[in-house]
Amino acid sequence: MLRLDQCFLCGHDQDLIICPKCGHVAFCGPEHRSLHSDDELEECYPYKVGRKEGVGRCLMATRRIEAGQLIFKETPLTVGPLHETKPVCLVCWKAVDGSYQCEKCHLLMCSLECAEAEIHVKNECQVFGSQHRPPIQISNFDQFHPFYQCITPLRGLKLKERYPQKWRALKGMMDHCEDRPKDIHYEVNQKNVVQFLRDHWNVPCSIEEINHVIGALEVNAFEVSGVGGGRGVFPLTALMSHCCISNTRYTMYDDYHTECRANVTIEVGEEITDFYVSPLHGTQYRRTHLRDGWFFDCQCIRCQDPTECGSYQDAHRCGSNDCMGNVISLKPLDYDSDFKCEQCDFLLSRKEREQIEDGLTENLDKIDKNDDDGLEKLLESALLKVQDTHFIVTAIKRYLVYIYGRVPGRMLHQMSLEGALRKRTLCRDLLTTYDIIVPGLTRERGLTLFELKSVEMYLVKKSLEGFLDLTKAEKLERLELCSKLLRESQACLQYESSDTFENMVYQAAVKQRRECDDLLTIIQLMP
């Protein structure tokens, strides 16, 4: 039962308002009301803030949520530059060269327009402009500068005096302060943020408050769009737990507001999840990065399963003669576990596994991603050591899919039939993997479905040009498949921001689906 004696988000117990739509939720003001309900929608958002053993606070579905349905919209509590960045404008994050600075605080900006932006004027400009001395001197504009590490934490701290509802939301976020002293950035943060703000600029906040904001940002903030790139922290996204097969995706728009939608059907009471580390990696990689960056050991259903729900993203190839079995973890939740073949007694130690994967990753990093011959050779050598489903093999296949049919000299009309069929095989392989690890209306599936469509359409056109012998029934079957692939690709990509590659593909899918349906009609009329 949800409590009506405190705000559902921040726990504040004063000046509460009961939701007039559902009557089941209380909030402390308009900021937090907007995170529970949208005036344009008849129903409140289909989630609640709950608690789960071993997880803590999390989001849970209050009713059945269909794939593609909006779960919530939100805007960031604050945004700012990345922790490590070259000198940038503090508003738009464009690179700066020292030619313009704010007249009040003398910080480098790109223009008067950005210098007068409220997010600058009411935050760092107010602090650094009050003591009539330049806060920093920058002479090298091509290197990371430690000054920028304090800006986003400072903006978070300023919420306390300017936006109490936002401050309470930030204050309630996990900061992992008990774990962070082990982190390599901890001492740097104490010097460049805590001591710099308190001792040099007399910012009236306690050491504990500053460290909480630093920790909340490190654990919960993520990159937001922009020319140079920045980071933002969002109140609801911060409450979403990680799962290596997550059930949602979020889209960020130009004004930094985000929309969270379901990728698959989410049942009542089910946890609403995101991923903190890309699901396109194997278990050992994901769990190590989650432990180092978010201070927890993932035990989701995928991590517990040595086959990774049948995706075999970590599987190596058996080294025994003629076996070729899947070599998978004996204890997937043990970072030091040996790997063993499913079909024989072949063992692979953690050190041996890491050496193989480090070598393949190094070779992939060095190779030109437009060099299809080089990538095919790397794929061939990789398959001597790891299985066709391994996450490094999946990465190589992704690059190849976008070379074949997209890169000059490898455009579809320039490719042989053999090359087109190779692209089709790669697309099908990827979709088989994606259906397990990124199921539903995901970007990865949407883009790959579009690429598969391009091959099927190419084969139809080749038959119409007389280069491929297909019956009328076969042409119609392929065109119907193209229409289906485009329809599903559209569903996956329809909510993407207008300035993204995914939206470009979506627009192309809309146009090509009409053309596909027209061609279907024409061929149906043919004798």
C-alpha cells in the first residue's frame, strides 16, 4: 500500500497534495507531481516507487505496460560538463579557445548568449564572480583541465537554496560514499572539488554534502546530448535498477527531457529496469564493470546462467581435438571461475580466457572499421578461439553489417550476390542474439531489421532486372517480408530524437515501406 503521509519520491511530509486523478499517491509540489502524472494523459504514469530486497528503492509497474508504451517523462535535476573534459563552454559545451569570457566571473564561455544563460548566472557565476578574482588560468586548450570537475557538483549543491524539491530528490539518491574511498578518483575529487569549493571559494556546504553530490553524480548521472557532451542526473532514471536484459529504453530530446518506454510487455508488480553497462558484452565484462563503477555484484537471471539465457555471449571454443563445444563458466557469479566445455572435460582458466579476449579486443580496436577484408580475417581468426555467439564476434559482425551496403565501394548495387547473401547471414545472426539480450522494441533490433530489409529488397530488384531467377510467388514473398521488416523497424525506432541516426533510419523506413507496398501491388498485377 502506498503511503499518503509523505511524498512518493523524496519522502517529504509537509504541504502534501494527494493526486486528484488516482488518489493513491502524495507529492510535495509541482516538481514531483510532474513525475507521477502528465496533464495530457488520462491516467497517471504506470509505475510506483517501491522497495525490493537486495535492491532497495526501485520502480515497479502498477498496471500492465505494453511494448512501446510511455512509462514516464522527466527532466534533469541539473546538467553540467563531464568529469574529465577539455576547456568547454559551461552552457553548450562547445570547445573554447579563450577568446571570450564571462564579464562577471571571468570563466571561459563561447558567447554572450551562453554567459547570460540562467544555469550559468545562478550557479558558478554567482560563486566565482562574488570575490572579484579569476578562478582559473587556462593556457592549454587541448588537455583535460581539473577545474571542470567542480562545476556539475556545484550546480547540484546550489539546488539546496534554489530548488528544494530537486535537492530532496538528489539528496535521496545512492552515493556509495562508503565504497568510494577505494575508487581511484576519490582523492582527486577531494582535492579538485571538496577542498577547492570549501577552502578556496567558501561554498557554504559540508564535506558530507559535497561528497554526497559527487557520489550521486558518479553513480547516477549519464551523458546528455550536446556538441561537446555533458552529463545530467535524472530523478526517476536514478531509481531504475540495472538488469542485463532490461525491459525499457529511454530517449533524450534536444531540451534534455527524456521519455522512458517499455521495450517488452511489463506485467503488474514487475520491476522496471534499465542497463548501466552495455548488454552487448559477456557476463564477466559486465559484472566487473558494474562492480567497479556502481559497487554491486549483479545477480540478474542472465548473470546467473552460464549460457547467458542461451545467448552464449561469453562462450569460448573447446580446445580439444574435434570437440568444438561451448566452453562456459562453471560458476558465473565467481569472478575467478574456470570455464569448462559443455561436452568434454576441457578447462580454460580465468587468466587464459582474459588473454584470449584481451588479444581479440586489442586487434579489433586497432583495425580500420571500414576495412571489411581485415574484419573478415579477424572474424575468421576469432572463431578459432571463441564461439560464433561470443560478444567480440558479435561486435565484428555489427561492423561488417554496416560496411556491406553502406560504405563507398561496398554499396549494395556494387556488391555481388555472394556479398549480399553474406550481409543477410550476418543480420540474421545478430537478430538471433538481439532477440535474447536486447529483446523487443530496441534500437539494435530496429537498425538491424532495416539492414536485413535492404538485402531482401536488393534480391527482389535483381530478379526484376533479370540477374536472379525468382518466381512471381517468390518475389511477392520477399516483398511481404520486406514490408514486415520495415514495419517492425519503424516500431523500434519511432520515438527517436530528430537529430539522431536512428531517426534518419526511421524516416527512411517510413518512405521505403510505402515504396515496398507500391511494388507489391505492381507485381501482383503482373502475369
